[in-house]
Amino acid sequence: MARAFNQAQFIEALKANLVLEHSQDDELLGELIQAGLDYATSYQHLVPGHYENHPLSESTYRAVIMLATHFYESRDGSTGGFFADNTHAAARVWEAVNRLLILDRDWKV
């Protein structure tokens, strides 16, 4: 199932993932989603802004939500966010995100 990019829906999905019920951080969440989308397009070798005009696969959508969640939970500079007691937590997030994004990568030589 492919999803069209919709900032408001992305923010609501991110807030649900974070179990966040207030709207005070919505602007920040939008910026973190954009950072996740920028990372996704770069990692997948797509042109910047690709997902503004093309649908996201479910794997790319989930990767962006995971990455934005990680950014939000780690915004204080810690490595693991919610799982700060595990020094490898941040690396595991990036591994999971990259494995999801690789499914839609435009392979180039």
C-alpha cells in the first residue's frame, strides 16, 4: 500500500507512535519528519523532495516514522532516547531504518 505525503497525517502518526497527546511540539515534529524524509530520499538515491510528488511505500513510511521518533526522543543529545540505558539503541534504530529504506532504494553504479 502506497501513501501520499500528507504532513498533518504524518504528524498524527508520529504523535501516536510517541504516545504524545498535546500539540505543543507539532512544529518540531513536522521538522523531524522532514529530516526523516530528507534522509530517506538521500539514502534511496532519489531526488530531493521526491516524496512530495510520489507515494511512499509502507516500508519507507515506517522508516520515516521510526527515524522521526528517534530524533524526538534523542533531541537532548543522548544516544538512545527512551532507551538511553542501552548504549547500542541508537545504532539499532539506524540499522532498522536503513533495512526498511533499502527496499525502495534506486540502485546506481
